[in-house]
Amino acid sequence: MQQTSPTARSRAPALAPATLLAILSTLIGLLVLAWAVLFVTKGRFLRPTFERLAGQALERRVSVGGAFEFYFAPFSLHVRADALRISNPGYTTRPDLFRADHLEAEIAPLSLIWGRRRFHWLELTGGAGDLEWSPDHRTNSWTFGKPKPDSKPFVFPVIDRATVAGTTVRYRDPSMPLIADLKLDTIRSADARIGGDVRFSGAGTVRRTPFTTSGALLSPNETVGRGKNQLTLVADAAHNHLTVDGTLPSLADVEGVPLAVTARGRNMGELLGIIGVAIPLTRTYHLRAQLVKDGEEYAFTRMRGTFGDSDLAGRLTVLNGARVHLASVLTTRTLDIVDAAPFIGFDPDIVAAQGAVAAARATGAAPERILPDAALPVETMRAFDADLHWTIQRVRSRNLPVSDIDMTLSLDRGRLALSPLSFAMARGHVSSDLVFDTRQRPAADSYDIRLSPTPLGRLLAGYGVAESGTTGVVKGRIQLAGRGDTIHQSLSSAHGRMAFILPQGSFSVRDIQLSELDLGVFAQRMFQKQLKEPVAINCGLIAFSVRGGVAAADPILIDTAKNVMTGRGGFSFRDETLDLAFRADAKKFSLFSGQSPVGINGYFAKPGMQVISKQLLARAGVGLGLAAIVAPPAALLAFVDPGDAKAAACGPVLAGANAAAQRTTKGKPREDVGNGTPGKAKRKKFLGIF
């Protein structure tokens, strides 16, 4: 078979100019024909093709239910689509990602091939966007197709003139859950620039809490140019006012972006309650912080502000996973004692305005009671977990010298532990471990509070003890366990022991009142002097055994240089009654002594003192009888104190032993101290048992 040589092929005749002209004329003719057909028909017949190609590109269903136009007019590409719809993925709650009643635009054709897309003008009326996250929060409805390593972010086209009216946006995040419906104000632009801020307003719900919101895009031209997106947002929910400011890389992208957040309201507990977190009530608060969102984690750093008359700073992280988890490190320079009231169940506003008794009554407590009956939020405590470390430099209080609080809190599926909780008190140190376990029903509660040796003068300075004349110290421990969802319930069922030890030292008081109980008069009645000189204490023990919420003296025994003070009786956590009797017997003979039991009665909130007892009245009666029968001087015999008080052996006292273990200095069991029997301490009056 004969083949054509390369030389022969190279010599093949070229196309004639006439042929080239004919081909070019044909192409131009076809283009003119296509232009004419499109211009005459407005390209309406291309609607199915447009829907198919656009759907393939977006991997969504695209439909045009109304008028459709696609033609050159004359050199710009004119597009019109009425009743335009772009579908949502199957996991969403609404069928359409985007729909518009009317969309019309003129586009520079060559910009569709290379360079940046450019719209000469755009009109959009009745647009509605629906932005939703998937239930697993891994993808969203505005992400098209499968993510690719080399994929590029969507770039907004340049729009010379635009009018956008009646546009709404719905945002839904089922992981929170959050639903927001926003309405955009009419947007107009000219010369490729938007005339002013793009403002929006709307409402929604977050974890079933309604909210309203408004805001603005303060840099719309930079946003269109994929530059800065300066966004400000304001929201009001559950009596809380929040503002958010920041610069976003895109309108729907807040991941890893620092946002300035401020929040203020009447109660911080209402704010965190929105996300299902329970904290004690607070007074009016005002906080600011920086927020960074990273997936399910919301980190609030550089937090600083106030609640009530106290300050607060630190950081807080909220993990919004399968279970909400809070982790925080907080510091406070000064905590006002009123702002601490919520930690035991009191409303701080009621405490500030009406006092603790009124606050207790507001929780359901009986009149003249002080232990709160505010129940733990059991169900909420089981719904989230928390870890908190909080340090407080000083507590502002008229009577209680507390500072340097260091608290670690752990909440794990309903078990709340304050362990350790420590603080300085009057140059002493208190350490404690408190547990409220709502996994058990009713809650299993335990209190372990330890007081290191603390100067009495500083500790009780606000209650009438003179610091200059008091060198004694006190140390002690409270160990109680009970059941209940309120402090009152748990203490009313408590069992355990309370003991406070007084090593050797001195004690002096001023004439000042402690509520209804005058501490100065009490000491004077006990020791029969005006206390011009401090009382020298050898050793002392004030201890109670607690069973079923009733505390009985076990024992009360204070040995001084001249007297032995003993006490019997007790008090009840159930009804908060006080029923105690104290007596000071002289160690030496006294010609005249009116000593007799001094009673403390009433309630925790309103203690009273009874200084005229049956014994004193009996002595007075005997004295009057002797005066009438023998002679007036014989009346003095009724008030003679033989001074037979037995000094206490300080070993058992300083060991905090119970009454049965107490001894005299000669080693004999004491018969003048209570035996710690709650049954007797519950209701029996003790002013007549000596």
C-alpha cells in the first residue's frame, strides 16, 4: 500500500482565504442567530436546562416555578427567575435552603469565564434562606457537595447596583438547640458599594428560652469583598442583655474567631439557666469577656465584672457536648457577705432589704427560722457536670472576719462536692469537705468542718469579746451526716458530733449585745463579777452529740482559775429551738453568791437569756424565811457558796472526749456534765435540773 511521505503532506495546499471567511461568517451567523433566538424568546425554553445544570453544580434540586428569562441584552447576560427554589439536604426541617419570589440581574458574560464575577445590577425580592446544622453538627445546609482538599471558599461577585428587599434568614443548630428567625432591612447599593450598615432584627429560642435580637453588619462593603466582616449583635433573653462584637472571616463562620461579649442582668443564675446550668442566685451583674468558639467548646477568657457589691474575674469554658460541662477558674478580691447568701439558699436581695429571717421565710421556712428550705435543683444538677476553682481574698462582713477563701467544686452527674473548701478566719484556718449527693434519694449530705487554733478575741470581736484582754484560742470540728434536698432537711436528720476546745488562755468581754442575747451580761452572771479583769481559762470544751437532728451537750465544761462552768441541754435543727442552761460554781468559799443556772432559750434567729431561775427564787425564799424566823442577817446564809466545785482534769477536755470520759483532777468521774442524750435535750427545760 502506497504511503504519503512527510514531505508530500507538508506540501498539502492550505485553506483558501475564502474558505476561512466562510467558516468565520458561519460562526458569527450562528452566534447572531443564537442571540436573536434568545432575545426574541427571552431564553424561556432554557429553564429545564438551567434547572438541571444548576442542580448538578450544587448537588441540590433547583427549580423555577414562575417566569424565567436568560438572554443577552444586548451584551450583558440578563437573568430572571421567579419562584426560585434551591433544596435543603434531607436532615433539615425545612425543604428549601433558599427561595425567592423574584430574582433578576444583568451579568458581565466574560466574568463567568475568567476573573471575578460581576453583576451590573441585581434585584432580589422576597428572599428567604434556611441555614441548618446536621444533628451530629458535622456539616450544614449551606455546604454544597463533599468537602475537597483543594476547594476554595465562595467569593461574592462584584455588584454595581443592587436592591434587596423583604429578605429573611432562619438559623437552626439542634445541638444547643438554637433557632433564630431574622429579618434584614432593605439593602441598596450603587457604584459597587452598599449605602449604609446592613441591619437585621428577629427572635428565636435557645434551649426553649425565648429571645429577641438585633444587629448590624458595620462593614458591608468589606464583607462583599471578602475582607473584614465587622458584626455587632444585641440579644435579650430571660431578663439578660447581651452584646457581641467581632470581625468574622465570613458571615456564617465564627469558629476560632475572638468575639467581645458583654452581659448584664438581674441574676446570673437566669443567664446560665438558659443553657441548662444551675448556679446560686445573684444580684444584678455586669460581665465582659472574650469568647472563642471551637466546635462544641465555648471559651470565655479575660472575664471581668461585678455581681451585687462583689467583683469577679477569671475564665469559663462551656462544653456543649452530649452533656454540658462547665470548667472555670475564678478570682474575687472582695465578696460582700450579702452576695454569699445564695450559697446557702437565700435570696440576696431579700437578705439585703429585710434580713436573713425574711430570706429564710421566702424559701418556705417557718416564722422566726433561719435555716433555708430552698431545695437543690436535683434534675438540673444531674443534667450537667462542672469543675470550679474559686479564690476570694476578702469577705466584707460586719462581724465575721473571713478572708483567703479557696474553694474547689466538683459536680458529677448529680454529686456536688465542695472539697476542699478552706478559708482564714480571725488568723485561724478553717478547712472543710461538704458533699451533697443527689444520686441517692433523698440526697445524702455530709459536713466535715475543721477549725484550727483561732484567737477568740479576733474571732468574736464583733460579738462583744475584747481583743486586748483575750488571749485564749479555740479549735474544733463538726462532723455531721444527714439526708435531704435542703440544708434544713439534711440537718434535721443529721447525726454526728460537734466539739470546740478551749486551751489555756484568758477571756474578756465588753457590754455589747449579740442579737437578743447580751454576751457581757451572760459572762457577768456566770462569774459574778463585772469582768474588770479577764477570766483565766485552764481548759474548756463545748461539745454536742447529734442524733436525728437534735444536739445534746456532751459535755459543756470550762475550767477557770476560780470557777467551773458546766452546761446541759441542747438545741434542735428540726425547729431551731435553743434550750440550754449554764452554771458557774466557785472553787473557793464565797459569803455571798447569787449564782444559779443562766438559760439560753428561744430560736437560732432570736435567742433569749433567762437570768432569774427557779434556784435563785428558791434561795431568795429561803433567805426571807430565815430572816423572819431567826434574824435578818440569817438571810445571807441562803446565798453562801461553799466553793466545792471540782476542778476539771484537762486531758479529756483537750482531747474533746464525751461527757462519760470527763474526770476531776483526782480522777473521779464528773457528775455535773450532760450525758449527751438527745432524748432529754429535745424538749426538756433545763433551768431546773441542777
